[in-house]
Amino acid sequence: MSSARVIDGKAVAAQVRADIAKKVEALKSAHGFTPGLAVVLVGEDPASQVYVRNKGQQTKEVGMNSIEHKLPAETSEADLLALVENLNNDDSINGILVQLPLPKHINSEKVLNTINPDKDVDGFHPTNVGRLWVGEPALAPCTPTGSVILAKSVQENLTGMNAVIIGRSNIVGKPMAALLLRENCTVTVAHSRTKDIASVVKGADLVIAAVGIAEFVKGDWIKPGAIVIDVGINRVEVPGGKAKLKGDVDYAAAAEVAGAITPVPGGVGPMTIACLLKNTLQAAQMQRGLEITA
């Protein structure tokens, strides 16, 4: 029997969306405008199509305008860049998201860097990365933002906690470090090549696993009572059965020791779209020179 509290990402994400819906309604009544999110999908990637559909649905549910641009896989890089520039110049669009992966003939970095940083709701533009690290108002990547909200749903004040992030990607690990420094944590960024990683993790009050290896983090690495946020989603083939989704943490073993833990699926995943909507609201407020309430 696990002793850890299970952190329900679906329930927390629903609270975040409900809060955003109230703030969008307040924006409409006070200032007469509706935030707009444009999502660009190039090609027919099935997982991307599902994700874009979910984004569109949830954007509308919180009262925002959802604008989708679905382009064929053979779209040229020049045409995609031209579309991004048009969206940059459209005042009714507050957030722009280009769904990855893009077809191989398109340079993803070039496309993402063309997005106006003030509309970059994915938080990947180098300008937003810089703003985040120097402590200016920034659009931060959605998955780390959601992970911090989940940790704070267990312990509202993270000040002074020893936080260990496992993984150093630009999408999760590095921005996670910046966000947790803002929360006054003492932050260690570990990764697959860290020496004696088990003892590094053992000292953590807060563990963020984002290394992309199924069940990499073992139960006996976890300090008793620690908060464990598992960002990993790994498809693991099961003999004679369907592939199972597993996190980066050995859930059953870690749940015996941890104070609170996110499941996979149903933990960090639902927070990503909720934080995309949060970023779109923040972007709209920043662009209009309004107080940021997102």
C-alpha cells in the first residue's frame, strides 16, 4: 500500500482553467476584448492533431478565441515564416503556438525564433529564456510552470526546500531551475551522467524527474516525505499486450516513501494545456499594459 498523497493533475488543471475563465470574463467586461490564441499545425502527425484539438476546445471553454491554421506537410519554410509574421502583426492574436514536430525540411529553431517573444506562449524564444533567468516578467514554458503549481498544491510555500531536477532540457530542466530559484528553493540540476545520482536525489525535499527514461528514478532514492513531480511520459512495450505509459519514476516503489507524488498519466500532462491558457492570458495583459493576474 502506498502512503504518498497522489497529486491529481486533472483536478488542479481544472482549478487553473476555472480561474482563467473568470479572469477572461473580467477582461471582457472591463476592457471589451477577448484574448486570442493561434495554433499552427503543419502536416498530419496523429498525436499533434489530438493535442491541437484539445487545445482548441479548452481555449474556447475558458472564453478565449481559438484560431487554428492547419497546413499541408509540404508547406515551405518561407510560407510558414510568412504566416508567423502575419500573426505577429495581428492585434487580435495574443498568443502564437507552432506545434512541434515540424516536417524535416523546416528549421524548427528558425520558426520558433520568428515568433514575437511577447506572443510566444510556449516560452521557448531566447528572449523569454533571458527574461526568465534575470527575473523579469516572462512567458515561461508550460510544463515546468505546471509542475511548480502541482508542487505548490501540496506545499504552498517552497522557500528553503532542496529541489533536485533530473534532466537539463531547454523545455523542462533548465526553465524548471529558473522557476524554482524564483520560489527560493536551493536547486540542483542532475542528469543521466551525474555521479552517484541516487545520493544526490536522496537529499531532495522536492524531486522533479524529467530525464525521459522510464522508471529511471528508483524508490530508494527518494527521501521520506519528499514531493515527487514526474514529468516523464514513456511508452513501454508490455509482452503480449498494449504499450503502457510509464513515468521517469518507479511509481509503486516511490509512492511507499514519498509524501506526495504525481501519477503518469494524470499528473503533469493535464497542466500543460492549462498553463498554455494561463500564458495566453498573461500575454494579452502584458500587450495591453494591464496588471498581470494570470
